[in-house]
Amino acid sequence: MAHVAGQLGVCTEHYTQYAERKETMLEHHWQALGHLELRPFKATDIKTSVSAAAEAALSGEGGKTIVEAVSACLAIAGVAPPGP
């Protein structure tokens, strides 16, 4: 943080306070989604995700295959994966 703050000519303390703002995280999240042309994950995406997961599970190859299938399904639909 100190390195970046120094490059921007900003006091490290102020930079840290800005980064800790809850609004900052949300604003940057929405900007990133717009730039990547993605939309947020919605409740309506659950059914599609579960279907992709179930189909991948039938292969018997395990969890990685299931996660990859759901990720691919969401990417094709232009949906950002759900966050923590």
C-alpha cells in the first residue's frame, strides 16, 4: 500500500482509509463487472448452475470437473461467479 500511495502522491494513512470504505469495494466491483461486460449472479442463475453441476457430476470425474462446468456455464451466459 505504501508503494502505491507513494506513486500516487497520497498519504498512506488516507489511502488505507479509502480502501477500507465499504462503498469503495462495491463501486470497484460494479466498475469491473461493467468493464468485463458481466452481470452479477442472480437467484435465477441457481437452476442453470445446478443443472450444469448435475450433468458434470454424472461423469464421475469429481469436484474439479463440476466446478469447471458451472464456471463455463456462467461464463457463456455472461454472469460473474458469485462472491464469498
